[in-house]
Amino acid sequence: MHHNDRRSDLRHRLWNDARGQVGPDRTTTYESAVLEQYRLYVEMADRVSARRGLANSFFLTLNTGIFTLIAAFGKPPPEGTGWWLAIPLVAILGQCFAWFYLVRSYRLLNSAKYQVVGALEERLPASPFWGAEWWALGEGKDRARYWPLSHIEQWVPILFGLAYISGFFAAVVT
């Protein structure tokens, strides 16, 4: 589906009135309601970002702890017996996989929330996030201006997973 079609569908789904336009019949009460919904929605989007940060802190701490334990207590297994390490490797890779998809889910959820914020800003006097800030950042498309953190975050569990696989093969082959 084309980008403009999606934005049009979003607007249609967001607004309860059939007008979908700014006009002289808008009352102060209506404008106050839009502003209050905007505030609440931006706060909800911020809470999702905070939860994403907590999830990343949890998984980063967990994986740092695992690496610390391996470094402190890990010894190469006796020759020919290292394959039993595949069992904990699968568990550790499973949590890396879960971490990756959790970060991905939060990224998609925040992306949708900020599209709704942009649509709400169309009915406000100013569009500080969608119309100004996001545009000034190149809408996340120009990495020289801004590279969305959520794209970088997705690489961290992949890198941990690769390090675990490398460590496994180093332990089994030696």
C-alpha cells in the first residue's frame, strides 16, 4: 500500500467525525478534547519507550552476567565432551531471539504511535513532533542526520548471539 494511502487510512480510523477537516464550527471544547487526547497519547508513547529501555537493560544485564560467569568459571571442556554445551547454547540463543523480537515489537509499536501523534498534530495549531522535529531529522531516512536508536538496538542481541556461537565453537573445537 502506498505511503499516502496508509496515512489517509490512519486519519480515517483516528477521527470519529465524518468531516475530518478544520472548520469554523470547531468549538473550544472540541479543541480542548483533541489537545487532552494528544497529551495522553504522547505520554503513552513515552511509556512504551521507557518499557523498551527497561527491557533492554534487563537483557543487557542478563547477557553481561552470562559473559562474566563464563569468563570467571568457564574452562575448556575435556576433549570430545564439549557438545553438551549445545544445550545451554540453545537456551541462551533463545533469549537473544526473544530480546531481538521484543525490541522489534517495541520499534513497530512506537512507530505506529508516532504516526498517530502526527495525525493528531494535524488538528493542533502546531506540529512540533511530526511536522517539525521528525522532518528536521530527515524522517529517520538520512543516517547522517539521525539513525533511529531502535534500529541500532536490534543489533545488540544479534551480536551477543554471534559471540555465544563463536564461543561455543571455540570451546568445542579446541
